[in-house]
Amino acid sequence: MEQLGKLLIQMIISGVMMGFVFSLIAMGLTIIWGVMNIINFAHGEFLMIGMFFSFFFFKYVSIDPLFSLPMVAVLLFIIGFITYHLLIKKVLQGPVLAQLVVTFGLSIFLVNLAVFLWSADYRMIENPIASGKISLAGIAVSIPELVASIGSMIIGAAVYWFIKRTKTGMAIQAISMDKDAAAIMGINTDRLNAVSFAVGVMCVGVAGALLSNFYYVFPEVGSFFGVIAFATVALGGFGSIEGAMIAGVIVGLAEIVGGFLLAPAYKYAIVFAIYLAVVLIKPTGLKGW
């Protein structure tokens, strides 16, 4: 019984740690939705790009994922900024269907481009600095997951501070509330839309770089995390950063602990069952309007 209790505590700790990573992924998606009211179906594919960048930095330049993290963040920010101006900007004023199709098409394009450039092989970063386990009171804690959760918390807190406390962040909030009124007040909505999209892409790219320490890297890896991100954002409330952070931890706990208590095959069913239960009571999500 004591061993079972320790194992359950270990699963809870693991669930919370993964939950922080899910929170960062969902934060990027909810920023994009909250500012532009556009659903980015390619969100998971940007995570995949972040993972590949981290892997290639390690393989070809011998830079550990922890040290290449700032470079991956900058690269993903630039990619997000360019993607906004090349694609997203063109459809923002168009029909909703056009917005959905362009991001869905982008996701398919990025996956196939990755297969073309790097093949469909599974890759793994071997022996990164963040590896192994530590024992706390007889409870084993994965160091890569611990590092990923701490990194996600730091980046998430920095993005939250940027949105809530800086002049640019307050302008982004104004756009999310009323774009026309913000434009009348002299706010450059197009520039801040680009910044918001770039920040959202950077968040998910950094999460991908953190995951690359202990997760397989392959072209379709973003599909799974993209679906989880949508469930997390919907659970927390579209457009709510706080909701995304809370829902991420809930999803992490439901996936790990639920899979442990029932069976691994049911862990994602548990996640979506919780989501359905919440939206039946509060359709706007935990922190949605």
C-alpha cells in the first residue's frame, strides 16, 4: 500500500510537470485566438519545427537543447512574424472558412515539408544535459520533465508579464477587446497582430524545444500536441491566458494520473471527458467570458 501511495504521488508530480508544458503550448494558441479571432490549426506543426531546430542544433553544432533554447525562441518568433505577413494577414478580413482553410493547409504543408526535408524517421536527442532521474523521499522524478516544467513556467510567466504589464502588452489587450476602438486610439493593429502571432508561435516552439529533451522528434509529432492544445484552450476558455495555464495543469493531471488509475489506453478519453463535463456546465470554459 505504501508503494502504491508513492507511485500515485509520483504520477501526480509527473502530471503537474507535463501540465505546465501543456499550459505553455495552450498559452500560445489562446494569444493568437484572443487577439485575432483566428484558429491556428498549424499550432502543433510550429511545435514540431521547434523540436527539429533543437535536435539539429544538438546534432550538427553540439549545442545542448537548454543552451539552444534562446536561439530556437528567436527563430520561431521570426517564423511566426513572417507567417503572419505572408499568410494570416491576407485572410483576417476574409470569410471564417478562408481563415480555417489557410491554417489547416499550412499545417499539412509543414508536415509534408518536414517529411520531404528530413524524412519521416523518429529521432531522439541522446544524453542531453537534462537527463536521468532524482529521488525525493523515495519518489523518482524525471529530470527532463522537471526542467521542461520549470522552463515552461519561466517562459509562461515572462509572456504573462509582457501581456499584462508592458505598454505593448496592454495595447494587445486593447485590440483583443475592441479592434476598431483600438485603431481609433492610434494603435497600430497590424503590427501588434504580427507581434501577437509571433509570440504565440514562439511559445509553442519553446515548448517543443523543451520536449525534445525526452520526446521523440518526427514530422507528425505536432498533431497530438495540437489536439491537446485545442482541448486545453477550450477547457480554460478561448482568449484567456489564465484559463490556459489552469487548464494545462488539469489536462496534465488527467492524462498521467487518469491513465495510471484506469489504463493508459483511456488517458485521452479522460481528458476529453473532463472537457465535455466543464463545457456542459460552462460553455465558455473555466475562465472564458
